[in-house]
Amino acid sequence: MNTIVWRVEATGAPVALRPCGTCGADAKFTSTGMFRVNAQKKRLDVWLVYRCATCGNVWNSAVISRMRPGGIDREELGRFTGNDPATALRCALDVGLLRRNGARRGKVAFAVEGDLPDGREDCRVEIDGGGLAGLRLAEVLRVKLGVSRSGLARLVEAGDVSADDGADVLAAKLRPHQAIILRPRRS
């Protein structure tokens, strides 16, 4: 059996869904990709800055709160003060961080890197979900295989697509490391 690797990566920061004080309702906040860093006495705070997509109201999502300056790596602090895009994206994708700040992660735009199987023999596909664990596995498969929901359901029903661990491919959430089996289409 042939083995290939797919890597799922975000193509942009998702919106954060939370109540807006100005709009008075749940709103979509987009990440500015910029951090606010503040040192007060002997404590350090770092926030990722968001803006309401409707009214432009600013919301600061706490990344680090009341930490001693020596408790953070100099390189990481440099990434915050330099508004590093990769660090901002990592923070925007962090479901736990958003939850601690009273928000939910919105829909994530993503791409799946890796080769498609040649279709001549069964293939084990190892999927590296990285920081995007929690997406629907079926959505990842539909994007990579270029099929509709019903098309993927037909492939699963025919046994051409299955999870290596026996999980329901159509209902499962993407885990950081997951494997599926793709079988060639039978004529």
C-alpha cells in the first residue's frame, strides 16, 4: 500500500465571533495582524488587535496577561513587538485563546498540500491537521478530492474512502494527525 502525506494549512486568519459593544449584537471581528504590547510596572500584557467588520470597533484579544517580562522568551516577545504575521495567524487560529476571550473561531479558509493518489492501488493518506484540528474531516476531503458532499458520501458508502481507525469519515473532526484509506474507484 502506497502512503502519501497531506498538510492542511490556513490561507488566512478566520474571523472571531463575539458580541460587539457598539453594534449591540454578535459580530464578526477580523484580525488586524497587529499586537499591542504593554508593560506596566513589572508585568507584561500582549493583545492581538481585532476590528468589528460592521462598525470598526476595536477589540483586544488577550494573548498574555500580567506576566513577568522574564517569563517570556526574547524571540517571542520580538515577534509580538514586530507584528510577525505567522504569530498573528497562530494566535487567530487558537480556539482555546479565543474561548478564554469570550469569542468563537469563524470559518477557516484552508488549503490542502500534498499529492493525490495515482488511483492504481490502495493508498494510505496521513493528514497533518496542525493547528486546524476541529475542522470537519469531510470538508478537508471534499476540498482535496474535488467532490461534492453527495459525491463524498457515495465514495464512503462504496468503501472507496474510509478512516484508518474506523471513524465515521462524514461526521469526524480533523485531528492533528489522522489517516484515511483511499481505494481506487471500481468500474
